[in-house]
Amino acid sequence: MRYKELAQKLRRLGCEEIERKSKGAHRKWLNLSNQNVAVIPDWGSKDLKFGTIKATIKQLGIEWSAFEEA
């Protein structure tokens, strides 16, 4: 799964990207329901590793089943 696909799912689940103040390959996301924050790498067209995706979902406090359905 690429960053863009992950971002679409996170938006559907009520998260939003925090505005970046500088350039870089990582982006911060905020879960609006519980205020949890996670940093996600944006590798462009490269796929994110499964462990990275799973850790991000856990950090944001989202159930894995809800993420799969989004």
C-alpha cells in the first residue's frame, strides 16, 4: 500500500494530516476522536511496509478491522 492509499483510508476514519512546516519525507497525522498522533513516511510511489502500516494504525488508536473496512 502506498502513502496516498493509506492517507485516503485515514481520512475516511476521521483522521487529518497536520500541516507541515518544513520539507521532508514524513508526515504527521492526528486522530480527531482521541487526539493520538502518528508520523508516517511518504515514500511516493514505493509501498509502505506492512509493519509500518500496522504500527501507524495502532499509534492512532484505530481498530485493525475498521481500517480494513475503510
